[in-house]
Amino acid sequence: MLLKRYDIETVTIGSDAHKAELVGTFLSDGLAELRKAGFTHLTTYEKRRPCKTDINKPGFVNSTSNPAQCS
């Protein structure tokens, strides 16, 4: 994966759809690809601050409905 080749560690994923019910449809596929490439964390943002979430942590939900715990 190109991101790993250049030592990029901050990764986010997003979703776009033309119908509301399709938003987030392939987020689990994106997470699977990140895991396959060796990534262990996903970065989300809370009040413009980056928050790393361990995507291999037991109980991690494969969607953005499980926001990072940042303070």
C-alpha cells in the first residue's frame, strides 16, 4: 500500500453516497484493507484534534459510530 511505503501513519476513511441509506456501506471494507496493509490505528477528529483509535482492539465496531475517546 502506497501509504505504508512512505511511512504515513495518520489515516482516515470516509464515506460518500447519493442516497442516505448507503452512507457508510463500504467502511468495513476500508478498515479491512487498512488492517491488511498493517495499519493498527484509524485517526478521527474531535474539535479539530486528531484522535487515534486502535482498530484491532476487541470490541471495535467497524463503523464511525464508535468514535475515538479523546479529551
